[in-house]
Amino acid sequence: MSDAFIGEIRLVPYFRAYPPTGWMFCNGTTVNVQQYQELFSLIGTTYGGDGVTNFGLPNLNGRVLVDQGTGVTTPNTTPPGGPALTPRAMGQSGGSEMVALTDAMIPPHDHAFNASTGTNMSQEPGPTLVYGSNSNGTYKRYVSPVPTPAPTLVAMASTTITSVGAGLPHPNIMAGLGLRYIICVIGGLYPTRN
């Protein structure tokens, strides 16, 4: 692949058992420092390895690329200029493919408890029933002020309003398209600083 720089990463829309000559897959492979000295001089141990005999290539399997640094906010953010974005170091990975939500992650919200002025039609709760009037007409169960004599109040059964979910993680992967990342390891141009 002509006009590539050593360390350049490209996306290719094909699958082969081996990448093109001079390129390797960005799959976190550890490679020999002596064999790939130019690439090592550019990326060092940013992606792993001991830096003496080997170093790691970036592992972009299942990853979304983000720029290093804190990024730039735009005037359209609230407040204008907005807060700085989360800082990212070169080679830092982040995120998670699976996430288990906790109470702290869920915004405050209410679940309505609905009632009806209609007469109770069942003594058993169900998904199509709402809380209704006492069938003997003595008092409405949800009326205020409480009638005289006041009914005996008791705690509702623990199954009246229940939590759902098992605390198990759910997939947190954004929509994507499977392509292969490759990195130029030999035979390319060495990037100059000028």
C-alpha cells in the first residue's frame, strides 16, 4: 500500500487471513523491538510490551477511536463553551461492553399509584385493575379525610410494588460495522517532525 507512514492506521473493508505486506492487524499483538525498530521509536510501549525485547500494537478489536486530550467544546454547548471533555491519554482505553445499572445511575422519577371511584370488581390485583372503592360502600379507601371510625391501616404487602431487574449487566455496545484496522509496521515513510 503506497504512501503510507510507519505507524499509520487504516480501515480495510475485507477480511484476509493476513494483512497486506508491511502491515499488521491492530489486535494487540506483541512484536519484536529489533524487527520493528522504526515503529517502536514512534509508539514505544504505549500499547503494552516490556520495551526491551517487545512492544504491543494497538488493540482496536471492538473499540471506537477517540482523540487523545480533552477535545474542543463548541459555542453551541450549554453553557456556551461548555465544560472540558473527559481527558484521554494516548493509548488509554475506556468504556465497557457490558454495564450493570445501579440506583445512582437512574434519574429520580415517580411511579404513579392510580385509583378509581368505581366499585371494586375483584379482591385480587391484576395488570388491568386499579385501586377502587370498598365494595360495601362504608368508605372510599383512598378518600381524605379518613372516615370515622378510622379504618385500621396496615403496611401493604411487599409484593404490591416490586423492584424489577436482577442487577445483571446489559450490552452497552453502540451500533457498528465490522471492518479491519491495520497498522503500517515496515516499508512506509518515517514521519518527520517538520
